[in-house]
Amino acid sequence: METPTEEYQAAHGGIGVLEYREQIAVNLVEECERMAERHSSSIASVALAWLRAQSTIISSIASARTLEQLKEIAMVIHLSEEELLTLTSL
């Protein structure tokens, strides 16, 4: 990975922030994968289920370019309170 410019580091809190953000994203995707497997669904379905459970979000927009993607996002699953808290805490 390239070393960020000084301007980027100054704007984003230093070099360590990039690695920290990347690790958070990796952790979130891995947890979504585990939940998707438990629910026999897709990561997209898990993400949409989390969005639906958020009281501050009144609607979500999802799009699909293929029939397979449409099937994935059309599957409605419900996450437990524990699962919702796990995703929110990441």
C-alpha cells in the first residue's frame, strides 16, 4: 500500500487511520458473511435487514443489475437484537 501524502495524513488523522478503517470494514464484512450463512441469505440481505431495523432510516434504496442480484436483495430476513447490536458496534 502506498504511503499517503502529508496532506491526506493531516486531513485524515495520520497513517494509522487508513489501516484502522480498513480493518473495521473487513470485520464488518466478515460478520455479515457469518450472519448471511446463518440465515441462508446474502450479505446484501443482512445489510438491508440492519437498515430496516434502524429507527432513523425511513427508507432504503437498493438496486440490482442482474436477476441474481435482485433475488438476493428481495430476500427479507430479520436479525435478532443481538445481531443488530453486533453490527452496530462494529
